[in-house]
Amino acid sequence: MSELRYSYYPGCSLHASASEYDLSTREVFKALGIGLDEVPDWICCGATPAHNVDELLSLSLCAKNLELAEQVPGDMAVACAACFSRLKFAQHVLKENEQKLHQVEQAIDAKVPLEQSVKHLLEILVQDLGTERLSQAVRKPLSGLKVACYYGCLLTRPPEVPQLDDCEAPTIMERLLQAVGAETVDWTHRMECCGANFTLSRPGVVLQLTNAVLDSAKAAGADCIMVGCPLCHGNLDIRQKEIEGVYYRSYDMPIFYLTQLVGLALGVPADRLGMDALIVSPQRLLREKKLL
């Protein structure tokens, strides 16, 4: 369908707790004819704690992955919002600071490819492929499915770093879903923090923040929430039953990765999109919407 080809940086989460995101990404890109070549010998990008511990380490981890990505063709495709943020942030800092750039290049014993284009999957699907071509590939429109698009903290902010969309009023997720036939809802918490990796060190904070996100989506009439970040997914999906117990609420709100919903619309079978890995089962909802 297209001649697009990318070097693919999955990151740690997609090879572990978010393996369904990796699986569905590969299936969607295969269905669309978009080439993905995994970055050879990639390493952890340091998200999210490294930059709070050692700046040189954090910048060097990202720089090494950028250098490794030069071994395969195409722009760098990234699925995880945290990885995307750190890779883009490293480029931004090193472009602005020659001393830090010199230190990092000494640390990795290589030149840092500062002009290497790093793209989130949303950017590839909506801008590079384009919503018109995506719509043409749809086999099973997501008609009647009301989705809350959850951007979280990192996809568009700070404005000078990711440059993915408008930092305060993004629409890239909504445009993606409209292209595959879903309905999106207006809601208050689409860019609020879920607590990220505080899930272990300060779980009470995470429960409070994540409950507010779920409550807002439910109040807006959403059937489900779509994310592009394994950290957000973990807090909203894995913690949901615990949240319901603490706040005496019933949400039963499936949390989908963007590639899972796009994959369904493209006609990819649910078992090849990792739907069975979700803690809050989407089976009832998808059957009601005749999407299974």
C-alpha cells in the first residue's frame, strides 16, 4: 500500500509488560504495508528514572540508540510515549549544548545523529501515511464505539521538544480514530497525569490521579480509553479494579493501545492484537459493537 519504511525502537516495556503493544504495532504496520526494521542491539532509553539520577547517563543512553538506528533505513519509529519523549529531549538538549554533546560523544565513542528523525506511531499513521490512505484500508469500521483519547503528559509537552501536535489542544489521536470510523468524546482529563512510574513508590497518588481520569472518561460517555503509552496503560488498566475498590466506583472501562483499535478496523483478528492480555476485558464491549 505504501513504500514507507522505518527503523523501529520498541523499548523495554514493549518486550515485557506491554508486549501486546509491540504485537499490535507489527500487525498494523504489516497490514498497511509499512516496513519496520528493529534497531539492532537497542538498549534501554533510561525512561523514566535515569534523567533524575544522572544526566550524562540519560543523554548517553538515548544517543546510543540514535546511533544504532543509523544501521537500518528510515526515520526512527517509537511506540512508547516515554521513550519518544526521552529520545526527542536528548536531541533537543544536545543541539543546544556543545559541551554536553562532546561529553556524550566521548561516552558512546561515536557521533550523535542529531538530525535523525524520531517519530511516534501517531505521527507515522496520521501524517506520513495519512488519514485518507488509512481510511481506504479499513475493513471493519469502528462504528458506534465511543473513545476517550488519552494523551497524558509526554506526547505533546514541553512544546519545543516533541513537536507532535499542538501542545495544549492536540487532535492527532482524534484524527486517527475518525479515519477508522470511531467516535471520540470531549472530556476534561485527556492531558492530565496518571502518576506514571509513581505506581510503585507512591501508589496512593497514582490511584487518586487515575481515578480522576477514569471518572472523567466515564462522565463523558466513553466506552473505552485509547493510549499511546505503556505507563498510562498500566495505571489505567492494571490498577482499575483496585481503584474501583478504593473509590467505590464501577468503571469496567477497557484501555486500548492505539494500534489495537486501528488493527481491529483493518480486519486483523483480535488474538493477533493481544486483546487477551488486557486486564479489563474488552470482549463484552467489542461484541456489543459487533467488532468481534
